[in-house]
Amino acid sequence: MKSLSNSQNHLAETTAAIKRLERAIMLAAGDFSLILACCNSLQKQQQILNLFTESSAFKIQEIILQPTDETLYTTITKKIGTIHPEALMIKGLESVAAINQLITSTNMMRDEFRKTFNFPVVLWLNDEILNKLVWLAPDLKNWAANTIRFDIPHHQLINNQVLIA
């Protein structure tokens, strides 16, 4: 019975986090805003994104970073071209080989983000990348509101059960 209760609590927490993400995007519509979404499981991250895009009224573009990407600003401008989305989801930070360089260059280019992108940018990251962001790019991190967390309870990690419910 306790397991069912924990599962229901986790589902409620995930649903609330998805609503916070949707509200953050809605409030930033038409303006640059940096939104940090933290999830340590790539499988759960994809499940959340699937749920979010199914229920969202926003036209969201998704960019998956490659291991060879070195700068976030240039990667975004190349991938979106001149047509700006209502919101942009950036995934794959954990796969970038030169992640410290990417984070540092993003911090240096932060003013260009605000000047160029008139839409919210959601960075999907895990705890390791979030810690690097705090240490290597504190100015950029300060632009983001509170991080929206999609954490997996420890007992589910142990049992390898990473489904939302």
C-alpha cells in the first residue's frame, strides 16, 4: 500500500512540475527567459516531454545537442534559422564532450541570448550539469528562476522503475 501511495505522490509531484514548466513558458511568451528543468533520467525526461507536448498549446521546437557542439548560442541560431519558435527545449547537455567550454561560452554570450531570442529557452539538465552551471556560469544561472525539478525517488532508481506512474 505504501508503494502505491509513493507512486501517487510522485505522479502528483511530476504533474505539478509540468504545470510549473507550462506556466513559466506562458509567462515568458514573446520574451527571452531562461528556464532550467532538471531530470536525472533521460527516459523520464522523454516521457515528461511527450506528456508536455501532447498537452501544451505552445509550438515548441526541440534541439538535441551533439557531443561535438561547443557553443550553445551558435548551435541555436544555426538550428532555428530566422523562424523563432514560441518556446525552445534544449536537450543533450550531458552528451556534450566540451561541456565546461559550452557553459563558459554561454555565460559570456548571455546578453546576445536576450537580444536575439524573443522566446523562452528551456535547458534540460541533470544534477551534474546544474552544478557545473552554478560554478562556471553563475551570471547565467541567476537569469533563471527556480529550477523546475523532475526527480526520481531513490527507491525507484534502485528498482530501475523510472516510469512516471
